Amino acid sequence: MKLSQVRGVVPLLAAVSLLTLACTSPPGGEKRAADAAVSAATAAGADKYAPSEFAAMMAAVKKAEYEMSNKAYKKARASYEAVKDLAEKATKAAAEKAATAAAAEKAAVTADAEKQIADLEGRWKELQGQAEAAGKKLKADQKAAWDTDAKGVAEALEGARVAVATDAAAAKAKLASIPAVLDKWAADLAALAAHAKDRKKPAATK
């Protein structure tokens, strides 16, 4: 064999050797890439938001691990690449479904906060009417307490109305103290009305 032919054969043999080695050596790089993709999918909540994609990914992981343990490295390499693709799809699907779920939850919380505001406003207006009807029956200290509570309730309701559009949880937090105030005044005004009614009854005759 001529020297020129030997020079041509040597690189070819080297390439064949590298290819053979690549096919027979463990696919470490592919496995690491697949593992990272699986971790990302799991962190994104794929098991919850994209269960079918997650199941397909995990089935591919088991297949790749089986091939790896049996030293079928060529098949394992292809399987790990498939795992990576499936994991990326699961991550994307989970992100989309998680965003949809978050939007739905936010809408539900907002609707609940708006209903709570409306209910408390309705109760408050009713109590205001009762307080006006009580008029002079309120003692000085009761009148001062009413004015203080009325200011607090009005500010809390206004703050909740402003906050509900952007932060329903914050809006509900502003409403938290109102029910107890309304309950107190409902009881006090009812007691005043009952007392006034009793005073109007004619004295019993013997």
C-alpha cells in the first residue's frame, strides 16, 4: 500500500473508531440534558397541569433507564433525546394550563370580593337608616362611637372598592373588620328600637 493511501485510510479508520465508540459508550450528555428537562417539567407542575404529557415523559424515562441498564447505549441515546423533547412539551403545556388556572382563580376571588363588598354595603345602608330613625335616642357616647365607626366602615369599603380591581385578596383584607362592627350596631340599634317600643306600650291596668 502506498504512503498516500495509508494517509487516506488512517483518518477514515479514526472516524469509524470514534463513531463506534460513540455508539457503544454511555450517552452521558443526552442523559444529563434529559434529566434537566424532566426536572424543569416537574418544577412547572406538569404532573398536575399536564398529566398526559407527564405520563408520556415518565414512560420514556423508564424506557431509557432500562436500555441504559442493559447497555443498549444506542437505543438509550435516542430514548433520552425523546425524553428531553417530551419533557419540553410537558413544561410548555403545564405553563399554559397553570396560567389558565391562575386566571380562573383570580377571577373567582375577585367575584367573591365584589360580592362581599356589595353585601356589606347593603347591610351598612340598612344600619344607617336605622341609626337615622333612632335619632335622639342615641346617647352622646353612642353617637360618638357611631360617628367613629361610620368613618372607619366608609374608608374600609372605599379602600376595598379601589383595591378589588388589582388585588382582590387585599380588598378582602380591608373588609375583614367590618362584619363585627355591623353586628355590634345591629344589636345596639335593635335594642334601642325594642326599648322605645316598650316605652310606648300603655301601662297594664289592674
